[in-house]
Amino acid sequence: MDDQGVGWIAAIIIGGVAGWLAKQFMNTDTGLLMNILLGIVGAAIASAILGMVGVTFAGWVGYLIAGFIGACILIALGRMVRS
């Protein structure tokens, strides 16, 4: 996270926004804390996956994009496990 120029407080805020966007896009009913967790963990997962391909994100916007993509992946995986 520090490599991307985003601090912990900013990561929580951006993670919440990314999680909320993923919630709206994937049509789920998660709460605020889950949105933040989905966004932060999703950003880490998406950055790792996309880093293997050679795609990197930097800064606030990059963290938001990675968080959104990762949160959508996590929501989809959660749906697959539940069904």
C-alpha cells in the first residue's frame, strides 16, 4: 500500500468507495464495514493478479480501480462458494 502512495486512512476511505461501487455493480447487500474490507482486500488481490500480467496501478485512482476489480472478484467467489 505504501508503494502506491496511499496511506492507511486513505486506503480505508478508498476501500470503502471501491467496495460500495462493487456492491452496486454486483447487486449485493453488504454493509459499510464489509464494503471497506472488500475494497482493501480486493485491491491487494487485484494488484497481485494484475501484477503477474504486467499491469500496475498507482495512486488514489489506481487503488480505487484495483479495489473495485478485486471486490467484484471476491463477491463473485463468495457467490460461487455459497451456491
